[in-house]
Amino acid sequence: MSVRLPQNFSPAAARTALDVLGAEIRVEKAASLERAGEAAGRAMAALHAASPDDPDRPRLLGDAADAVYGYFIQRELMGMASHGGVIRELRIPPEVLVRLGVRR
């Protein structure tokens, strides 16, 4: 007795389904990267707007570090391992960079 797969399980249909799924995954990854970048930009803008003696500065530093860390992770997931351009563009100070990945 032989078994035949249904027509909708043909290799061409499977490739098409995988192509559609792959496209959806790429769109979601790009949207996630955009959201993370916007969050990092907002956090850095808030930090830059605060004065050095602002009592909220420690919280702003932590928020900026969390947002930048998330952005860097998203970039690395997309294959972008170099963050130098982002550090320059967002003007991320060393006091934020040393806090990346630190749990509060």
C-alpha cells in the first residue's frame, strides 16, 4: 500500500508557505528594531535634556542603559554587530555604556 501526500503539501506549496512566513518574520524583526531604536532615542534625549545635577539623573541613566541595551540586542539579532555609528549618532555617553546589561 502506498501513501500519497495531499496536493496542498507539495514541495512548491511548502516553499511558498515558508517564503510567506519568512517575509512576516523579517517584517516583524524590522518593526521591533525600529521600536527599540525609537525607545533608545527617546531615552537618550531625556538624558541629554537633564542637567548633570538633576536628582532624576540616576533613573535617567538606568532607563537609557536599558533602552540602549535592548536596541543593541535587536541590532545583533539582525546581524548588525558594530554599534559605533549608533553610539555616535545617539551621543551615548560612557556612563550609559558601562551600565549596559546591568540588572537594577
